[in-house]
Amino acid sequence: MPRARDTFNEINITPLTDIFLVLLIIMMVIAPMLDQQGLNLTVPENVAEEQSQNKETKIMTVMVDEDDNYYIDGTQIAAENLEEAIKSQAADYPDGLLIKTDADSSHGAMVKVMDSARNSGITSISIDEI
């Protein structure tokens, strides 16, 4: 006589729960170790007010127009010479750098100015829109 097997009416989710708990613990341990480097920006509330209050400050101004052309104190600078131009004038402007960008300029152009300034040793960078 063949014996009838009992059928399972429920799915055993214990192994699945164990796997999810192990993955959760792994993520909780690894997540604090993932430290991504970002940009540390200090955005002033109003640069014009700060400059009018303190006339003694010397801030280099780099303008980026809508065609991604660079201007340092009104003089156009080629993109490949930007870092050298900032580095040569950095000693004359101890208070930092102000980047004035047009609303239609590209994000990459502004980042290029920031990278050039950081590579030139300037640590205080402000951004303003024209």
C-alpha cells in the first residue's frame, strides 16, 4: 500500500528572513565606511554688502559669461591659461576668490574655475550669479 504524503500548505520563509537580516547587517557595517568627497562651499548671503562694509578686502573676481569665456578683473583669459593666471595673481588677493557666473554658463566652466583656484592654493571661494 502506497503511503500518501502530506502536502505543504505554507511556504517556509525562515531562510529568506535569515538572508535579509545578514544583508541588512552587512549594509549597516559598510555604510559608515563609504565616505564620498564633496565640495565644501561657503556661500555668502550677500557679497556686495560684505564688500561695501569692508573696503580693505582684496578679492579676485573671475567672471564666466554665457559662452564659457573667463575674465579675471575684466581681462579675458583662455581656458588653458586659467590656472596659471589665477596662480600668478593669488598673492595679490589674500582674501580669496569670487566667481561670478552668467545664468546661461555651463556648470563645467564654473567647476573648472573652482578646480584651478584650489590647485593655485586659494581656499576661500565664493560664487555669485551675474
